[in-house]
Amino acid sequence: MLYYFLPLAISIIVMTLFYGISRLLKDTSVIDTAWGIGMMAIAGSLYFMSPPNIRNVTILVLIVMWGARLAIHLWMRTLRNTEEDFRYNALRKAWGDQFAIKSYVQIFLVQAFLQWIVSLPLIAIFSSGEVTFTLLDSAGISLWVLGFVIEAISDWQLTVFKEDPANKGKLLQSGLWKFSRHPNYFGEACQWWGIFLFAASVGGWFTIISPIVLTYSLLFVTGIPLLEAKKKDNPEFKAYQKRTSAFIPWFPKEA
């Protein structure tokens, strides 16, 4: 049972730590950085609890690569922004004097629980004791690499675009963003579906809840809906929305 309770405890500790940072900086956006750091902490703790083997090392390396890149990218984005993310700023205004306690419970603790759910494949992998690779593992690595490359490139393209003053108020519609309105989210989902395949290869089919919850959240809850609602009255975005796939990269429709 320790394999299941320790990741949850680590998630709560990491999110509580970042809650404190958010209070000091008066910026709840720092929670985005906590996601990658928390998952690396979970993977690291599970690795040291498990017998060392090539499968466990491989998964640890994949999670550290994913988490470190994402955490650095999001922390740098937080430092560049002069204002709190519009999603959290809206909640700050709506909750008023209760923002301190509500943000901890409804944002940070909820994220801790979701992080634990998403980490379930890691628990299945590290607790299995399996040492040999399977065809599912190979498929998982391939899908993870595809997702990592797509997410890293799309994040880089968006950062470069936003840093150019000439692009202020404009939409990025080139590079990977020509084929998907949210290629970074697609890349993120691919990586966790890849990790799930590793878990499935050792019997952890039940952990499919992890990529399902993550993908559902990106598609219908905290990801695409909130970002696109902000641009719904932008004529340029409406045209972009009509011709470009929301999630899975595909050739744009002709105008």
C-alpha cells in the first residue's frame, strides 16, 4: 500500500510548498511548475523503493526529461508574465477574501489529487519488478518520444512568437500551430498514453484512468475550453478555429 500512499503524500507536500510560494509572490500561476516537479519527485521516490533494473531506469529518465523541461518552461513563462494567469486572476476576484483558503483546497489540493491519479502508471511500473522489455514498452517509448518532441517544439515556437513585440495581439498560426490549435496539449497527452503502455505491459491496465483523466481535462476542463473562451470574440481566432484541428494535428481545412 505504501506504493499508493507515498505518491499522494508527495503530491500534497509539493502542492502545499508551491501554495506557500504562490502566497509570497501573489501569483497562483506557479502551480503549473509544481506539476512537473511533483511528478519527478513521485517517480524518484518510487524508483528508490524498487529494485534497480533497466525498465525502471528508463521510466525514471523519461519522467525527469518530461518534468524538468516542462517545469523550466512554465517557470520561465511565469517570470516573464507581469500579471497572474487570467484563469486564477478571475478566481481571485470571484472568491475575494476567501481566496487564500479556497485556492489551497480547490486549486492546489485538487491538483495534488489529480497528480496522484495521473501517476498511477508509475506505481504499477515500479512495483511490478518486471525487468524485460515488451512490444508494448517499445510502442510506449515511441509514443512518448513523439509527444515529447511535439510538446517541446510547440512550446518553443509559441515562446519565440510571443517574445517578438511585432506579434502583440496576434495569433500563432504557423509551424506546428498550423496543424493544431493546441499541439502542446496533444504532445502532453501522447507522453502519458506512452507511459500507460509501459504500465499495461506489466498488467496495469486499470491505470488507463491516468491518460483518460489527463486527456479529458485538457480537452474539456482546464485546457482548451478556458483558453479558447478568452478568444471567442476575436475574428482572427474564429477563422483559425474553423480551419484548424483543435487537438490532433491535421492538415488545415481550405477557406
